[in-house]
Amino acid sequence: KITLIVDKMYANEACAWAQRVGFEFVTNLRENSRITGEAGGFSVAGENVTKTHENNDKTTVNDPKTVGHELSTKDETRATQPPQGIRTLEPQPNAPQNARKGPKTAQQLVDMFKATAYNHDSQYMPPDPVLSIGGQRFATAGNLSVVVGLQKSGKGFLLSAIAAAYLRGECLGFKAKPIEGKPDVVIIDTEQDTGDLHTTTERLKRALTDEQFARVSVYSWCQELPQDGLEMLPLVTKLHPTAGLVIVDGIADLSPAGVNDDQGARHVAHTLKALAGSGGIHLVTVIHLNKSTAKQVTSGREFAEVANAEVAGHLGINLQRKAETVIGVYKNHDRHVHEVYSVNARGKAFEMFGFTVSRPIDMPEMVDPLQLKAIKASE
């Protein structure tokens, strides 16, 4: 009998090793269940299961934060019957090699390094923007953009305008050139209840024709567990191969470890970027400013100064690093105007603009630039 006690951060490597040598892998952490799909692993964990193992020294291990692995070549019955609360899956010997994770050989690392070589092509033509604003690039296929703002600042209205622009060609200054063969839009909402989500979809329906609205698919993940949502997210391009724009509002709820866990934040940001790249889509997501900073912001000018540095936690920082464009929304409550800023962009920044909400159709409408300048001058 072999018992390994492995820190949870090495769970993926342990699973890959167990698979290579043909042993069973058992974990007591539910959060590590996602490695089953990635590595063709051997177990799905029960949540908060505490395991007690006996070894030759009669040492007891009883720590829910530790991953216990029972590997046996002699006692097959004991090795294949996990403690109560843990469910096991049969080994998958035919799992693709590139899906298996773990330590790589020196030659594998060399091959991986060589595969990343970039060959400059003088005839290369950059892709046309999927969405542009004020003549400047906002979104291209294979990339990620982020909308940041305070709570109730109008981010939902801006997302509706972005979706409407992609479907009908133009809205709120956004101009669209849909990705070839991908004219549809998918919206995944993680925050709103049924009533508020209906208001959002009804707003979008009024801004579109019936034919355009038929190309919108909406999902409510408000009741889903965050890590389940992150696991499901890559399915969007398989279930909707004709979708070119995917909106996730908002991403913090899909981060299992919260916004302040750096390793988890990197995983979330990488998942979004990889999904956009592999699916040939543009993905838009939303994140808030830090709560402590939000309380101190009293004007659009102050918001523009802190928006780049004060996004929520490690998640916000990592999303900014991956994003093609970061735009910020601030609501001027005194003037009932929502101000939109270019916070960070790989292309040229667009000029700040503003919108109000037209209540008959509940959709944003552009504020006259001269009126907006007068508002800013009075601050």
C-alpha cells in the first residue's frame, strides 16, 4: 500500500502521474474535480470530505485542506473503494496525451518551446475590428475586453448597446462588422434574478427586429455554483458555433476562490482568453472597482484616474493584462449622464463619450458632445 499526502496546489500533477502509472486517484477537495475533465483523471471529490489514513507509523491525517491519494498494487479492493462521500470514475486509458498534465520531459519542453516560434509574415493583414468606436478599434476576433465600473453605473446598458451594435450594425457610437459565419450573440448572466434579467432582455428586444433578436441566446447562471460555471463556460462555442460575440456579466461569480486569489484569478483570465482564441470569438466581461476605492470616487474625472489601477483584486488585474480593451462607466447622478472612458487599450484610445437612458425604450442614447464638454467643465 502506498499513501501520498500532497498539497492541493499539486493536485493536477498528482492526477497526471497516477494516470501514467495506472493507479487510482482520490481527492477530498471538491474544487479539484475539474481536473477530471482536463486530465482524464480518476476521481470526482465529495465536498469537505475528511479522510483518515493509516500508515506504518500509525500516523493519522485528518485535514480537509490536504489531498490524500491512496495508491495500491496489492490490495485492489481497498484501493478501489474510497471512503464514504467520495465517488470514483473508471480510468480512461485512451485519454489524449495533450490533455494530460504533469511534469514534462526535457524533450517535451523543447518541443513546446519550438512550437511557440513566431514567423513574421510581411503579407499579413491585421483582422478588421469586430467592433469599433469613434473610429478606433474596440474588439477583434480571438480577444477579450473588459467593462469596469461602480455598482449601478450603467454597465448593463452599455452591454446592451454592444450586443445591439453587433446584431444590427451600429448602436451608441459602436459600429460592428460581425465575424464571418458567426453573426449571433450569447449572453451569460451571473448576477440578476429572473425579474431583472427579463427587463434586460426586453430592453434588447425593443432595440432589435424579431429576426435580429432571434440570434440572441441568454443564459442565467445566477443559481449555479461558481466553479461549475467556469467549467461550463468553454461549452459556449460548441453549443453555439455561430456565435461571434459572447458577453459574461459578471466574471467575479465564476471565480471559485474569489477575486483576491492570484492563482485562481490567473486561471479564470486564462480560461476566458483561451476560449476567445480557440473559438475565434470576441468575449466581453464585467468587473467592479474595489469597494474601498468606489466610496471615494465623486466625479467622472476621479473615476478615470483610478479605474485602471483599482479594479477588483487579482482577478481585475489579470483580466486587464489579458484584455484587448478596458472601458469604464461612471454615472454622474447630478446630471443623469453615464460617462464612458477608455481605461486601457492596445489600440488608440477613443474619446470619452456619454449617454442617457431613453425610458420609452429603456435603451442608452448618446449625449451631444458639446453638452458633455459643458458638464465636464463644470466639475
